[in-house]
Amino acid sequence: KMAGLTFIWIKTVLGAAKTRQERWPSQTPELEAEMGWSLIWDPRDDGQDAEDPTTWTSSSNQALCLLDAARHNPVAQYPLSQIIVDQLAWGADVADEAVPLRAGGTQPRYRVGGVLTFSGTELPDILSPLVAAGGGALLTVGGRLGYRPGCWVPPLATLTNYLAEGDVRFQRSREPGATPQAVRATFVDPGADWSEGSLEPVLVGEVWSGGDDRIETLGLSMVCDPFQAMRLQQME
């Protein structure tokens, strides 16, 4: 039953009973541990072999973790022949892009942290938290699994190319009431003991009543950084 779980065993010295309360004010000490992320294959690195885990490196790159989860899971493993690896490699480049912060410095665009539960649903649904953390989308092209990164892509054509041939007609596909007035992202907040945190809602239109009705929740259960959550909220 412990397969696939990580355990850290810690041995502590309590010391003399007289000063123990000073060192350990809490009956059960709160401990935090820092460690490397999952060992995953990076197709951009020629020195790594997809079938040899000893050549892999630890990474929290969102697209690489998505690729690894698609290949190694107990529900439906995708062989490399059924994955458009170039698209995941493109996503990894996007995830590694340095994003400037207002307070100074930069951070990688898309990182992930958390646990996936592989049970009770289809694989695309299980992978959806990893996909949402990068603002992208899974694709199926010719029966192969692909990925569209969460980044701006130059358009292949503009309406100007078609207006000369006649009028363009648009048909509304959603009722006005179905469109949310605001979007609120939730994420894992390290500063609050890794509990769920939320951001101030972002307006979709120009008017919002201020209530909780018609607020769309963007769940980012694999995002542990508020600035990344802000970018994804704004994209949504």
C-alpha cells in the first residue's frame, strides 16, 4: 500500500526536560523539507535516454511533468510512438521562459508541484491539473497525443484575407448569462501551510456586481506560486 509514496524519516533529540519546552513549544514539531523534484526525461537533452531513468534529471517543468505523467501512469500509458514529442518539447521551452517580476528578478513561466491521483476517471481528466498549470491544452492529432502550450502564437490568417470575398457573419454560441463576469483562481499557497489560496477576481467584462454569482473558479491545484496563478487567471 505504500508503493508510489514518499516518506521522510526524521530523528530528533529532545534534550533535557527543563529546556525542552523552549526548543519544542509544540508537542508535534512542524518540519519542512526541501528536496529535488521528480526525475523525468527531457527530450531536448541529447544526453538523456527516454528508456534509461539513470540519465534523467529532476525538474518541475510543467510540460515535462505532463509528458512523464502521460508515459508513466497506471491508467493508460502512452508509448512515445503515440505522443507528438516535439509539441511537448515546445511546451517545455515555453515553461522555461524567464518571466520578469515587478519586484525585480525573474521566474520560470510554468512550474508544477503536487500529487496526481490516478483513479476513477479518464486519463485526460487526471492530467488536467498539469495542463491547467501551463495554460495549455491536450490535442489528439491522427490518434497521437499532442499539446498546445499556453503562449501567444502568430496568426496564420486575418479577417482581411476573407473580407474581400464577402461579408463575415458571426453566430452567438453562448447565452449572455452563461458568460462569467469574473474569474477567480485558486492555488496551493506555501505561505499558508500549503492550503488552498485564492486571488482577487479578474473582470471578464466591464461590469461586475461584486457578488459571488457568475464568478468562474479556475482551479490550479498543481500551481504553488501566486504570480504564476495570476498570469493563468488573466489568460483565462
